[in-house]
Amino acid sequence: LSRLESLKMNSNNLSGPIPAELGQLSNLTGLFLAGNNLTGTIPAELGRLARLQMVDLRYNALTGSLPENLATLPTSGYDYLAPNQD
């Protein structure tokens, strides 16, 4: 999985928290987890993904604030982080 560049798991009825281990996928440029039943907060470990350009976490039940290190990633694509819960 260390070479994985894009993880597309939209609308797969996933539930539970986003695994912090995704932050170890150093080559990841796209993370697409929209339309699931993901809960909890967005792990700060995702901020380690320096190559990340596209993020889609819409339509889940995520709570809390966006981790500061994720908010400062140099995304050149798009980042869909809402609507979720506050």
C-alpha cells in the first residue's frame, strides 16, 4: 500500500472513525470517502500527507474541527469537507 496514490471508497457504507493509519500512505494524492457513515473527528495524521491534493469527505457524520495541519495542506485540486456535523 505504500505506493497507493488514490483511495476512492465513496458510497461504500463504511462506518466508524477514519483510520489514523491512512496518514502513513505517503504517496496519497487523492482521498475520497464521501457518502459513507464515518463518525468522529478527522485524524490529525492525515496532515502528514504532503502530496495530498484532493479530499472528499462530504456526507458523513464527522464532528469537530478540521485539524490545523490538514487545513494547511497545499491542495491544488479540491477539498470537500462539508456538509458534516459541527
